[in-house]
Amino acid sequence: MPDVEAVAARIERESVFLRNVLEEVERVIVGQKALLDGLLIGLLADGHVLLEGLPGLAKSLAVQSLATALGGTFRRIQFTPDLLPSDLLGTQVYDARSGTWSVRQGPVFANFVLADEINRAPAKVQSALLEAMQERQVTLAGETRALPAPFLVLATQNPVELEGTYPLPEAQIDRFMLKVVVGYPTKDEERAIVERMASMHTPTVRRVASPEQVVQIRDLLDAVFVDPKITKYVIDVVFATREPAAAGLPALKPQVLYGASPRASIALVRAARARALLDGRGYVTPHDVKSVGFDVLRHRVITTYEAEAEGLTSVDVIRAVFDTVPVP
């Protein structure tokens, strides 16, 4: 077992910039703690994030503010039904004067890529982006080109407007480490939003860190200690989504069509480590697993038509699993 105190001290020294980044983003974003935590956890764990929420809830603003505070390159892609893969990845351009071809890289070559309303793009474009997310590289003009580090895709989708949309298949949604659902602010938060943003002189975000610092602190992730009991707890939770009857939840068996895959177990451990890192700890607790569990699992647990008819969602299944599986 590593020296937990030494690791915690190192984390405290090297993660000061995370608090600075969060404070800087909060100059613009009021409330939305779950959203900001999800973005930072995805950043630390090197996992992409899918944001779902109604229009006007500062999803795009939060992503842009985070990119500005970290000093990385930022590109926003508004997905539309007429978008082509070349609009995303880039293309070859012919120069008539010199008679040569050159490569023009697309907006995916950035540290932070905001895929706005990803469910409005056709399947070919979605597949091109998801391939870049998985491989961290793009094949362009017959050459494999690495994407910059860090490379983080933050995609948004609107859950209410279905006209002209192309819902992501379950297998492609699984590529996102986290799915964060963004809700309405409280009355006090909305009052603060109006007072801050209704002025002609709205606050702006300053650069307080660098992409290199992100890469450095990611190296600390593996140093965050995960007790074998925590690993067993994670596996028990994931298996309970696949075999609820064996976990003491026979009532859930007809409600679950597909449970979470091993990719969910990996993502749950990495996200829990990132949660501990954000809190300045060198070890993972069961609370860390629970705090990230819904965002990691909500898009990986597929319910049956019978469950939908009864108004049950994957969140209800996950809640029952966490309430039942013994905590170490």
C-alpha cells in the first residue's frame, strides 16, 4: 500500500490550480455544481462528457469558460443535419497557383471541442467524432494525425426537441465517460444570474492555468489509492445492473434490458479517483463511487419498454442498486 499521506501532500501541492480554475469559472457560472464537477472530473480522468439539459442552462458557456480558464485551444461546432465529416475533421485543399495539395485541419484539432447539439448531426458525422474521441487521432489525407493533449469532447444534446434529430445509438453513447444532466437553478441562483448577466458589462473569465498543468496532474490519478474492497464494490455495483436478481433485486430483472459493460467499471474507478483528486485526497472512498455513479452509469443501463411504460428510468435502477449493494 502506498504512503497515503505522501500522496495526499503531493496532490495538495499540485492541484492548487484546480481550485483556481473552479473559482475563475464561478465568476461567470452561478450554481450548477454538478455540471462544473462533471466537467472537471472528465478533464482529470481523460474522459469525454455528454451534457443533457434544456436550452439556456449555461451548458455551452460553462464549457467555453473552462477552456478559457485552462488556456487551451477551444472550438465550438454547431451540429446541423447538413454537416459533413470533412467539416469536422478537415480536408485537402488544392492550390491552383502552385498545383499542390495541402491539408486544412478541421475544428476537432483542439484541446476542448464543444459539440453543440450532437444529436442534430447525421450518423456519419457522429461516427467521425466518436472515432476521434476513442482513438485520439484522425486519419486525414492518408496520414494519421494525433490530436492535441489534453483532448476533451464536451457534447450537448437537447432532450425535448426531437424534430430533425438523430439520437445517438447506445453503443456510441457508451464512449462518453459521463452523462451529466443539467437542471434548473434555484430562485436564489437565478436572482444572482440575472443580476450578474443582465448588465451590459458581464464578467469574463481569465486564463489561470495551462494545458500542460492538466497533463501533469493527470499523472497523479494512478497514485490515488483504490482499496481492493472499493474495487470489489464497484464490480458488485456494475454486476447488479446486469444481474439484479443475483444482487437481491429480483423486481428489477424485468425492468433492465442491458446492464453496464466492463467499460463502466473502468470509468467508475477512474471517475472516483478524479473525485478524490478534486477533494485533495490520495485515496478513494465509497462516497466517491456513489457521487460519480449516476453520471457514469445513467447512459449505460438500458431499461425495457415495460419499465418505460411504468415511468421507470435508468436512474431509478441505479438508485435501487446503490441502496442494495453492501458498502465496504
